[in-house]
Amino acid sequence: MANYNTFTRSNYFKVKEYESFKNWVESMCYMNFDIVEHTDDKGTYALLSEDLEGASMISGYYFDEGDYEDCDDIEGIKKELNVDKDGCYEVNVAKGLAEHLVDGEVAILMEIGKEKMRYLSGFAIAVNNKGETREVTINSIYEMAEELGHVTNEAVW
């Protein structure tokens, strides 16, 4: 059985207060985000995450306890996250990020994922400081393609 892996990055955006933003990112240690400051535009930051196995970083993912066993503050993490009936925790990165954005700023999170060549996925979400979002997926092409003619099947196997 193959593993599903994701790769995530954002555009560069401005935050209200860097230390608060950094603490929020570090509290999601199970997401493996790195914060990168733009070299030419100081004070703008991007989020990067490479090769997270089995997880969607930005579309809302349910984590179980094994996903954050290496985190320093497991009890603190459990308090922040809502537990469902199966003992899993939903994470909404866009909602959390919105709280740190400067007024009028928009962050765009993009993710690609794959399970060998069986499944390829792509997802992007734009979020502003008010928490308003716009989303697009790579699979939205199927609906658009139907306007051109018959689509025999999807690119999966």
C-alpha cells in the first residue's frame, strides 16, 4: 500500500505581531511548518511544509494522538483542538492564520499531494484577516470540462 504525501506553501504575507504568529505556528508542531521571511521584502512571511505523510495541511485534517506524539506540549494541544467521537482532532489552518494577518492582507495556501501516481491532488485557499475564504481544487477542472463535452472518466485508477 502506498502512502499519501503532501507538500504545502503559501505566498508571502504580513502579520500583526511576529512572535504571536511564530508561537501559533510552533503550536502546530505536528504540521511541520517552517516560517520563511522574504529576503527582499522584510516583514513578510511564508509557510512551507514538505512531505507530510497522510495529511492534508490546509483543507482541514483530522489528526489523532500519534500525529503529535513528538510535540512538547501535548496537553496544551489537546485543550486547543476539538475531539470528535473517534478521538481525532480537526485543524483549520486558514481560520487560525486569519487571526494573525494584518488588516486587508490575504494569505494564499497551496497544497499538492500524491499517492504514487494513483492519485494526484491540488488545493488552494485564500484567506483574509476577517476569515473570509475562496477555494479551488485541481479536480474542479472536471466540472469546467463538461462545458466542452463528455468527460469519460477521472484521472485516477
